[in-house]
Amino acid sequence: MPLTSSLIPAVNNIKSQILALWLSVSNNKTITTAAANKKISIFAALAFMSLYLIYNKFILPPPQIRHLPRAGFFEFVSSISKKRPYDEILKEITGPLAAKTDHGMYTAFSLVTGWAVYVTRPEAAKKLLLKTDLFPKHAPPKDKKDTILSKFIMGPNIISLPQGTQWKNQRIVNSQSSLLIPKFYNRFHRSMPIQLFGELAQKLFVEWDKEVDSLSIDVFDFMTRWTLDVIGIAGFDFNFNAIEEKDNEWVDRYNHIIKATFSPFFLLFPFFDSPYWGFLFPKRKRSHDELDLFLNKMQEIIVHKRQILENSDGISTVNKSTTEKDLLTLMLEAAKEENGKITDEEIKSNLCGFFIAGHDTTATAISNAMYNLATHPEVQEKAREEAIRVLGDQPEDVLPTLEQIKEMPYIQMVIKETLRRNTVLQSILARVVTEDTDLAGCVLTKGTRVGIDMMALHRNPLIWEDPETFKPERFAPGGEAEAVNKKHGTSWIPFSNGARMCIGINFSLNEQRVFLPMLLKKYELSLPDDSNHKEKLITTAISILKPVNLQINLKRRY
Ligand code: HEM
């Protein structure tokens, strides 16, 4: 008999015992030894019921998806907590599950979403992303309302809001009701802080050059510091100064919050993630306080920026050498033109969203590209030749212009192939099925949550030739990627697709297209002989698939 059905009568029995005991107490009966025994029974009953609830909520998927191939709860969660690289999980757990059916879908438990169905084929991904009325974004879970995850990311911002008026008001172009974010969105696309990207790359090189001629760096550590400074200045004109001061107050605070946001324990038990439980979890209370300080600082910056905008053109006060405007200025300008239809709360929430969406993601993408260049010397040489052809070979840093980065198609191919082979995000945020429907041959019922296993899609051998191999030429004009796209559509979606596609796609690609040629012109890259990553890139497995302790040797060319 399945465990659930054997548990139901037991639980009912316990429920009636609790009721009987409650009746006897309310009848003012003398408390005797029998009553003491009953107390023990209640305690046992509550413990038993809690176990039953945990079993039903976490360990078993919802009944409507139990027929699909399933990654066992303990196997999957323990793989993640043991920090197994995600491509191993794909090879040993999720890949074989996906291969079991024609539609390629399987179910797994995610710490952020709970149980969901995962898509691994382009046909299903296309329908999921384009039919937003059938598959809207899942509204932020109510049980996570007071959590750090919720306060930091799942507020009223473009990323988290489910489809609806508030999201449309923030995003859709040509909406009659509000043109706020559309205006911001257009400006965001037009005004790329290319010069800022270059200046901060130069600043990073100065840090590296303080070491000896040839050095080994912790790539991800430096790239997160670089992208933090980029998003701080480009986002709201605030200099974290993370490149120069690894551990200053604001960098520490930000890193603390990011770590706290994805704490597996509190993702699993959001009920305890509130300052009220501070007496039991004092460290968590500190995380809430740190987040409050961070959000208050943002509020201060918004108010201050508004005042500056009254009297000036809003051009960066931190980065005085440029006329590039930060995202906050663009939002406030758009808001002013539309009589302030966006609240401070929404602006603050969107700024937090830009952090979470644009910081570790781009740092991961650049670190992965550096790994691929270090492990493929012939690709590295070809990319360097292109950088030198456009920027020159003089022994000094050159900041590429927007026109120059367009003249480097091979580096663009390296970036795209890296985003395919070394997927940045494990999945998009879950969508929720609004009515029973067929998704590429798999019937899904209303209420089912669905995500996309990005790595399984990008390395699907039914779609890509020799998918494990790093081959930038796939993305050459008329190459494999074009053919795959023509045949299957939606096969390369590191930034998603459709109405909820990443709005930072150009921002992120341009960060990479400025940084990589400058890097290649100045340094030769290789893996240390004793690197753990010789065989393959080892990554984390929750949400953003970050490289783990990736050291790369840099040899200066000037
Ligand atoms: C390599 C870097 C990046 C990757 C791989 C990436 C990937 C993605 C993906 C897959 C989505 C869709 C999520 C979903 O539908 O659940 C998304 C959404 C989003 N991204 Fe990015 N992103 C990157 C960089 C950035 C940057 C730099 C920014 C901003 C500065 C940004 C801002 C956003 C926003 C605001 C959304 C929400 C759009 C919406 O739902 O309407 N992203 N990103």
C-alpha cells in the first residue's frame, strides 16, 4: 500500500484523539495520570502530523504530476546540498529522466519553487514562453511573504510580478495606461554605459597588475566585484568600490544579503524567516537588519537623486568623466514625464531586481568565457587577433566604443557559445498552468508549475551536434545555431524569450563585449596545472550555476 494511504487513517485517528482530549479538558475534568498520558499522545500526534505534512508537501510531488519521471526528493536535494556540479546532476539524474519520454519532461523539487515540471525540448519551451496567458509567471508564494527572498527580490518589480496590470504598467511598450517603464525601457536600451564598462575594466587590471607579472586569480571573485561596481554605478550612481576594497562595509552588506537570500534552510522553512524568530535564529535577525539598512540606503538615494534631478540633468555624480545616465535617473525622468506613476516602493524593488538579475549572472557568464578561452588556446588566439585588429596592439589599455564592439563578431560567437554550453541559470522562474493543456505531447493540469531546465535544453543531443564541445563556430552566419533555430526554434535561450525575456540582454552582452577584448589584448589566459577544472567546469547547482573556486593564470602582454 502506498505510504500516503496507510497514513491517512492513522492521522484521522490522531485527530479524533486530540478532539476527545480537548473536550475532556473543557469539561473541567480532574487532570489525572490518564490526562498526562493523553498529553504525551497529543505531542506524539502533533509530531506525527508534522511529519505527514512534510512528507506530503516536500517529499511527494503534487498528485497531478506523479505520473511523470521524477528526480527523487532526497537524491536531488542532497546532490544540491553536497554541491554536486549541475552538469553531473544532468548526466546522472535529470538527463536520463528526460530521455524516458518523447516529450522530455521530468519533475523535480526546487528550493525556491517547490515541485515543478521541467521542460528540456525547444518545442515545449517555445509554447511555455510565448503563450503567456496559458503559462503566466507564478505569483510569489504567500508563505514566503516576510522572508529575505521576498523583501529583497519578490516585491513589486518587473522580474517577480506575475502577468497583470502592474507588470504591464512597468514594462509593456505602447501601453495606453502607463508609459513609465516602456519609456525607461527604451532609454535603457539606447543609453549603454559602454565607457563605464571600459573604465571599470581598466580599474580591475590595475588591481591585478599590483601582483607580479604572471598571476593566478580567483576569477569569479574578481568578476563579481567588477559587476557589482558596474551595477551600483550604472544602476543608481552608487560606488560600492568593490574592485579596490574587497571587504568594505557596503560590499560586505550586499554579499551578506545575497548569501542570506539563498540560504537552503530558510528557503525550505520560510515560516522561520522573520525577525520575530530572532530569539531562536539571531544570525537570521542580523540578516534582516542588514537588508533593512540596504533598503533604507536605497530609499535615501532615490530621494537624493530626485533633488539632484530638480536642479540638473541627472548625469552621473560618481563617474564624472562620462555623460552616461544611471538606471535610476532614467526611471525618475520617465516617472516625471508620466506624473510620477511609479511609486518609490516600485523603484526600489526594481533596483533590487537589477542587482539580482544582473550581478552574479554576468559575473558567471564572463568567468565561464574566461574558462573556455583558457582551455581552448586556438580560440583564445583567434579572439585576441580580432581584438588587436580592432583596438590596435599598442602596449596600453584601449576602451572599445559601441562601434568597435560591433566589429568583433568572433568574440560575440565565443560569448554566445559560452552561454549555450555553460548555462548561467538553472531555470527560468516557474510558470503556472492556468487551464488543463497539452504541452508538446504532455498533458498538464491547471495549477501545475513548469520551469525550463536550461542546461538540458542547451546540451540536448537531439538538438545540438556534439553538445558538450565548445565550438564558437556554431554561431557563425549560416552555422549550426541558425539551422537549429530554423528547425526547432527556441533552442538557445540563455536570456529566455517572449514577453518576459531578459530586459538586460543588451546591457549584459555589451558588458562582455567590452570586457573580453580588453582582457585578451592585455593578458594570456591558462589554467593552473593543478586546477580542479581540468576535466570540466565545476559549478554550483542552485539557481545561478556559478563556477566554484576557479583559478586562472594571467600572463601580462604589456
Ligand atoms: C548573463 C547575464 C544574464 C542572464 C543569463 C539573464 C537571464 C535572464 C532570464 C533567463 C530571464 C527570464 C527569467 C524568467 O522569465 O523567469 C531574465 C529576466 C530579466 N533580466 Fe536578465 N539576465 C542577465 C543579465 C541581466 C542584466 C544585466 C539585467 C539588468 C541590468 C537583467 C535584468 C532582467 C530583468 C529586469 C528581467 C525580468 C524581465 C521580465 O520578467 O519582464 N538581466 N534574465
